[in-house]
Amino acid sequence: MTSRFRIADDVAWVSQEDLDSGDAPTAYVTRVPKGLPIVLEGSGCVVWLALAAGGTIEEITDLAAEMAGLSPEAISHDVADLVDQLVTIRLVREE
């Protein structure tokens, strides 16, 4: 069975686009009520936004690649690494 990933239920976040339009995409993420804030900028934010839709690592990679205008093959390793890190710090759930 293929693992699916989604943002954990106790995570609150906002992207820079919700606050103002800046140069680099940025997401501000924290576990509530007592998590430390984490800032995901640039490609990290793009992966986070793809994670917001949920899905398999391949679906998340495809969406992130589409948003960034890159090929999935060019970013697949980096996406998998970031998703693994986000799972480790419990911002993302693997199901």
C-alpha cells in the first residue's frame, strides 16, 4: 500500500500570499497550542502548499513541480527529503 501524506490536525499555518504579496513564497507553520514557529521559504513553501492538498509522495511532487515550473524528476529527491523531515517533526502525518 502506498503511503499518503497530509498536514497534521494540530498544525496551523498561513502563507505569505494570505498576508501580502512578496517576492518569495513563504509559509509560517506551527503546531498548536505550544509549537515553535517554522518558516518555509521558496521551494519549501511550494512543497508545503502541495502537501496542503494531501496525497502520495508522487502526487505531492507532481503538484510542487507544476507550481514551480520544473520537472518532477528534478525535484523528487528534495521533496521526499523535506516530507520526511516534516513527518519527523510531526507537522505532517503519514497514513
